[in-house]
Amino acid sequence: MYGVLLIGVLIITGGGIAFIGDRLGTKVGKKRLSIFGLRPRHTSMIVTIFTGICITTLTFGVMAAASENVRTALFGMEELNRNMQETSRNLEQAMSDLAVAQKEQEAANEALSKSKDEVSKLQKQQKELEEESKRLQEGNRLLEVAKENLTRRNDELSRHNEELVVKNEQLEQSNETLSSNNRVLSDTNRRLEQQTDALKKGLITIREGDIVFRANEIIASGVIQGGRSKEEVAQDFAALANLASRNISERLGINVSDSDIWIYQPEYEAAVEEIAKNPKDSIVRIMSAGNLVRGEPVRASLQVYPNSVIYAKDEFIIARTYEIQNGDDAESILLDFLQEVNAEAVGKGILSDPIRGSVGVMEGDQFYSLVEALMPLRGSVVFSAYARSKTDALGPLRLNVKMERAE
């Protein structure tokens, strides 16, 4: 916009000077004026030339005054050329420096890339080291826990060693007791050998003599309370042995004392210790060790069982359905049902008789009443058995049997 305005000013100024020169030349020509003694025609030519000079001078003057670039072009071209050449040389040097800088930049970028790779590796190594540090810290914690456990274990072992020392002393005392018991057992073995000889001599008598109790037959049984001292348990054993001597006396028809019943001493002591340690009650059976022949020594063995309540009063035991074809089957069907009741009760834990294998007891009147009621019936009949009273493992199981027609 500034250049257009300058051009316009120059045009107007040049036109104005040309107009003035034309007007001045015309007046000089008409008036036939003379400058420096020249002819008017020549004077007019001089005015025209002077006008052109003024136009050119004024044009350059205005342009030089208005634009620094024009002044530079008119008066500083050589210096401008020198500056351009030096600028060109500087540019070439700058281009060379730029190329070198680009190479250095590429090298720096490559180094930076390598540095980044190294940093990544270092970060990865740092992460691995941190994880390893965590594992080591966890291992240290576990070692501390293990150390504490070992300390507690050592304390426990110390206490255990002290207990073992005490037990060792007790074992030494027990060894002394066992030595004494061994002497007793030696004496007992000698008596057993003597009794064995006597038994061998009396085999024929045993086979053919008057057998009072058969082998494994129960002489006496009872419940002994557990969780007490050995002395108290031994007193109950003495009472049970007294009952056994009375039962034998009734069978033999002669008076038999407790001392006449022979029980293997270690077996007796083991039974007393077992019952004393057990907080629950135990069932004790004094069994005939062999066929007891009248006139022979009474040899017995012990059987100990844990006791518990098997059936409550009026508790249901079992029910079975039978088909009645005729009255002759009544008694056999009822006996068959009682055998199933017996098997069920034994399975629940009631001790059966070693000889007969039975556990249940049924009133004779009830048995024959059921048989009589069953004889006229035909078809399906359901028998149900209930416990008449609370029954423990010792028994006997007293039965209450009900009968009804099947629907």
C-alpha cells in the first residue's frame, strides 16, 4: 500500500512539473525570452531540459527520502553486494555448520536412543531389584517368624526334656516295680506250669466229668464306674468277684470264697488301670476260662467293654411284616421276629450272651398270648418291638412286642 501511494505521488509530482515546464516554455516562446543571450528557441529547449532534470531529480529525491531501500540501491550497492557476498559465505558456513550439527544431532539422537535403552534396562533392573528386595524382606520376615517358632520350640523342648527327666525317673521306679512284678510272674508261671500239669492229667475228667460252667460262659457281670482311683475301682472288682463266688456256690451247691477264683494278675491290673483312666462307665464280665468241672480250681478271665445307654424306655427297636398261612406257623414266626430283634440290638451295641447269643428278654405270658392271638389270623401281620425300660450295653433288653394286621 505504501509503494502504490509513492508511485501515485511521483506521477502527480512529475505531471505537475511537466505541466509547469510546458507552461513556462510556452510563455518563454511566446514572449521570445532569452537566457544567457541565447536565442528564444534555444532558451525554450533549455527550460524543457531543466524541467526534465527537475522531474528526474525530484523523483530520485522523493524516492530516496521515502525508501531506505532506494537510498541503499543508489548509494550503498557496493556495500550491499559485499554484504550479500559475506552473507552468502556466512550462509554456506551456516549450512556447513548445520550439516555438522545435523550429524551431531543424529549422533546425539543415537546416543539418546542408546541412553533410553540403557535407562529402560536400568529401570527393569531396578524393578527386579525392588522385587528381589521385597522377596528378601518377606524372607527376612519368614526367618523372623521361624526364629520365633524355633525359640518357642526350644522352650517347649526344654520343658519336654525336663518332663522326660521326670518321666525317666518314674520309669526307673517303674523298672524296679516291673522287676518285682517279674519275680511275681515267675512265681505265677511256676504255679501255672503246675496247674498245666494238673490240667493235662485231668483232661479225661474234664471231658467226662460234671461240667458246672462251660468255657466262655459268663460267671458274673456288672457296671463299674470309671474316672476314679485304682483303689475304688479295685473295691468294685472285689464286689463283682464276690457275686461270681455266690453264683459258683449256687451251681456247685457248696460255699466258694473269692480267693478260690483265680484271675491272671496282669490281666486284672490292666483292667483296673483301664477303667480308672476312662471317665465313662465300663462293663466287666468275669468269664469261665475253660470248662469248669466240679472239684477243679475256678479259672476265670476278664472282659471289659465301654458302657452306654442303647435304648430309652419305650424306644422303637424294629418292625417286620410276616405272612400267616396257618396257625401252626405262629410260634416259629414269632421266634423268627425275636431273632431279628436280637440281631438289631446286637448291632446297636448290646452285648450278647457268649453261649446263647441272645440279648432280649420277653415275658412268657406275653409270648404265649401273642402266639394264641396269631394262630387264628391269616394274611399279613406286622410285629413291632419296643424297649420296656432304659437299657444299656450290659442288657438284658426287656421287650414289649405289639402285633397288628397289615393294611
